[in-house]
Amino acid sequence: MADTRTGIAGSEGKLYRNTGTYGTPVLSEISNIRDLDYGLDWGTAEFKSRGETSKKYKKTQSEETISFQLEDNPSDSTAAAHFTAIQAAAASATDTVELWDLDGAHGTEGSKGPRIVMQITKFERAMPLEDTSIYNVEAKPARDDEGNGSTWYTDPG
């Protein structure tokens, strides 16, 4: 029997940085990345009492994270611009970047993923002996007084 499963390969995922405004986004693909991960975790409050035989839980606060491995490629001007913006946001207590983590190319109907204004909370360089240097980057949602919080985007095509 033939395998008829379909799915999305991890290599099809794309990370974009908005170089425009939130209201008028201009997306530029950050192509100088390796692994890309998105996580949504919830804290929970636990409810239990002597009269019940099982614990009950209620979601409290969520925590979203986008993490990726970024290559420093100064010979590519687009890659260098992304690197510089992410490095600057990492060094600043207030600078943000707006990231779109989509499971396909922007402009392709059905591509989906989070759109979040974020602060870079981790920017670590690794220099393995037998590989190129890489920066491990982690981003978390920034406080946004303008109401541009995290949204789930689905591309209309």
C-alpha cells in the first residue's frame, strides 16, 4: 500500500522580519537560519480538594517563544541587515523586532504561523571546531502599548 500521508517539511518553514510598520508590513525572509522553533506554553493553576479523586487545572498565562540558529553572513547584504537588526535588538533593553514564523512562503495561500512583536532575549555565539559559527537566538513577546500583540496569521494567497 502506498504511503499517502502529506505534511509540511520543516525545511518549508520561513522566518520573516517586518521591515515596515505593523499596519503596513514589509516582510523580508531571514534565510540565513538553520533550525526554527515556535513554542506556546501555558502556566497552570491547580485545583484540588479532599473530596475529589483527580486534580483539575486552569490555564493562567501563556509564554510564546521563537528560537532559531542564525548564521553571520556579511557577504550577503540582506542577511547582514537581518543579523545587524537582531544583534541590535539583543543588545538593547527596549528594541524590538517583528517576526513572522510561517510554515510556508509568504504569499502562498494557507501558509500560517505566529506574527509577534518580540524582544531578543538570548543571543549566544557558538564556534564549533568542525562547523561554521552560529548564533543561538531566542525571542519572546515584547510589551506593546500599541495593542500589536501576538496574532496567528493565515496567508490569503
